[in-house]
Amino acid sequence: MQANPSTPNVQLSSLAEITYRAFQWGKNTFGLAHKAFSSRALGLMEDFWLSTSGQPSRFRPQIKVTEQTLKIVRDRYEQLLMVDWQDAEQGYYPQGL
């Protein structure tokens, strides 16, 4: 993608940063969904195997996560993304995907 000479680099940098953040959040969401799905599928297979072998199912307690904990995790993730983006801008590694 070529930049128009009249387009300031700040706008391109901002667009690239927004794209980077959206891509990283998408990967994060996909990874979490994949882990939840695979854990659930494994649990169902284990329950099926235990029920066919005559053994009782295991109790799996569910852990509730508070909104405060989620906010802390999101804030720390945003800080990590900001530092990661700054490292890319300083040339530690390429910005390109």
C-alpha cells in the first residue's frame, strides 16, 4: 500500500496500530474460544467413557470470574499490546503481519 504524499505518517501509523490491536484481540478471542470448545468436548468424551465403563462422572467445579478481574486482565493486555507496538515502531522486529 502506497501512501499519498499529502497523508501524514501519523494517520498511517494510527491505522496500522488499530489494525494490529484488532488482529491481536481477534487472535486472543479465537484462542480462548478454541480452548473452551476443546475443553468442553474433552469433558463430554470423558463423561461418555466413564458412563459406559460404569464409573461415576467427575465433578468439575466452575470458577466464576468477577468483572473486576476481567477489567484487570483487559487493562494488562492493552498495556502489553502498547509496549509490543512501541517495540515494533522502534525497529526491534517488523511491523508487518
